[in-house]
Amino acid sequence: MLFLSGNDGFEKVMVLKLNSLNDLVRLSVVLSSPQMPMYVIKFKHNGKLYLGLLGVFRDYYKYYGIPIFYYYSLEPEPRIEEANYIIVSSDSEKFEFSKTHKPGLSIPLINLAEKPFFIPDNI
């Protein structure tokens, strides 16, 4: 875990690297609900492709409310770079990347032009 205060006066988020892309998808599914749909952000930084989501530490002593960026980094590949959704099967722990909605849970991938300033550079 990493939590930094930036030189620009803005606090940086705490970053947590997940063990696998499957872990990121499972976390997205758990956090998603009809009232508050989940999305995953996607951006390139230092030659890597990052997929992640923003969350908040809850109910952890004095760290209540700290923003967290859960992420997984991978080598860029066209099928993921061009995808607009992660489609999660409703009957098994399978997922795929797609340009369009399909049956199952469709988690939108939001493409960012660059790494957000509040995420530390050394992720």
C-alpha cells in the first residue's frame, strides 16, 4: 500500500495492487449495485495498461474515508485497449472484454487520456 502527499498540494490516493485481473473483476461485481453501478477506469502509464477502480476505506479506525485505487497492470494488448466493457457471466466466474453490451453484467471501461494526477507516479 502507498499513500502520498503530492508536491502540488493535493493528497494522492492509497494504491493497492491486486493479485490478478480476476480479483479486480470480482471486486467490481461485489461493489456494483443497481443503485450505484460500478465502472473500471483504464489508462496507460510508463508503457503499461492499468485497469482499476476507486473506493473508500470504510470502518477502519482513523483511516475512515481514505480514497483507495485498486488496480491491476498488464502489458497493452488490442483486445483490452479497444474494449468498452468487461462482461461477467452470471452463472460462473468467467469474464471477457467487449466493445458492446452482452448478456451478463456489463461493467463499463472508462478510457482516460492519461493517468490521473491523484494517482502516484510510481504505481
